[in-house]
Amino acid sequence: MIRYTLSRLLALIPVLLGVSLLAFLLANLAPGDPAELALSQGDQEPTVAEIEAKREELGLNAPMPLRYARWLGDVVRGDMGLTYIDRVPVLPELARRIPATVQLATTALLLALVLGVSIGTVTAVYRGTLLDEAGRVLALLCASLPSFAVALILIYAFAVALRLVPVAGYGDGHPRHLILPAISLSVFTMGALVRLTRASVLEVLGQDYIRTAYAKGLSKPMVVLKHALRNALLPVVTVAGTQFGQLLGGAAIVETIFAWPGVGRFVVESIYARDYPIIQGFVLLAGLTFVLVNLATDLLYAVIDPRIRLGAGAQGGGDDSA
């Protein structure tokens, strides 16, 4: 296990280098002049000389390979540079907003897991019944609706019409402000988990050891929960881990709609302002989060199913087996 974990951590280095290069290129090849936008915050239009001086100050006149090398060297030292607009350090600005995004993404994932696994298991156990058909229609509907459409529907129904929850904002951190954004963000993931759990449980229920468990006189709830569901969770864990990384990186639309003070909304505003250092820092952090979540998902396999061997153990070694 230790050898496997270390090898996966070392494998992150080229992946993160590729992510950093992609982040730098995507930001710097976008149309628009950050220097001009940074100087256009007031009422007066900047002159050509002012724009040129600002470009020199921001280091935009240097060749792109040199700018990338400088930025990457600073990142390795924990410095993501200064924002173009306010000239404040990027990393503290991102770090200050990450907890709100993590809170939203975690709540959305837990909600999707509880509902998705529960509904998927019920539809598999009662295959061919009305419950199964209703669950499949619900999963298809959830997987088809984009998060912004769900957000607008929820705002109109529960915030405007019924006035049960706030329309938007973070407030004082009360959970009432979290309900609509979390539901909006979780709907697509829940639909995917319902379909995956149903298919996985159905496959497990057809195995010989399940029939043996029934032959021993075990009740259906005991067979489903203790034998079928546990062995059916491996693909669910994989998708859940991947979805968590996507929720962290893809919450920007929901955060913007609900005025949620997370990192996604901050980056959307930075994209409009062509604030490259913020965009680059966010993409790099999102890539790091995604690969770390995938690593954690792989390690969870051994917890869920001890028969699984990781690293050298998968090839017959005994020291690193899980």
C-alpha cells in the first residue's frame, strides 16, 4: 500500500506539469489585453503609453516561454503571483474562497450519494415494478437537466413563490442558504449514481453467493445490505470520487447564480477581467484536487473490498497488499 501510494504521488508530477502548461496557455491565448482592462476600471480611457507601461509592469512583454518558466518557478515556491486588477497575492485570494466551495461541493456530493445509492438500490431490488420505472425516469430527468436550469426552477418555486429559503447569498453561514445551491449542484450527480447503482446491484444480485445467502435463510434486507450492496459499491465509489472533483471545479455557474462566495464565482469574474494569474492558479489547484481525489478513491477500494490488491500486491507481492 505504501509503495503504491508513493508511486501514485510521483506520477502526479508530470500530470501537474501538463495541467500548469495548459492553464497558462488557455489564459494567455485568450483574446483581450489584460493591461488595457486593468487600466479601464475608471471613467477615462487609458492612453497607448499607459497601456504599454502597464504591460511592462505586468510582465506581458516578455516572451511566452519565459513568462511560463517564471510563473512555474514561483508556483513551486508557493507564490502564484499578483492579481492584475487589485495587485494582491493570488493564493490567499483563492484560499479565502475555497472553504465555501468545498462546503457546497461536499454537501452536494453527500446528498447525491444518499439519494442516488438509495434509489438505485431500491429500483434494482424491485426490478420491473412501478418503483423501478419511477426511479429510472427520475434518473433520466436528473441527468438531462443542466444545473443552471435546476437552480432557476428551485429559486422560483421555493424562494420566490413559497418563500421558504433565501433567493441567494451566503448570509451568516446558516444552512438555509446552502439548501438550493447544494440541490442544484447535486441533481446531475444523483441521476448518474442512480443508474450506476441500479446496474451494479442488479449484476451482483445475479451472483451465486447471493442465491446461497437466500438458501441459508437470510432475509432480503440482510442479503441486499450486507452482501449485495457492499460488493456493488466499487464502481459507485469511482464515480463519486470523480464527481467530487468535477463538483469542486464546476460549481462556478451555481455559485454565480446564487451569489455564493466560492472560488468558482471568483474565477468567473476574473475571466471577464482577463486576470490571468487567478485563472492559472485556479486551474492548477483544480487539477491538483482532481488527481488527489482520484488517488483517495483508489485507496478506498481496499477498505471497501479487502480482496483488492494495490500496487505490487496486484502482481503477486505480499508486502504492499491492502
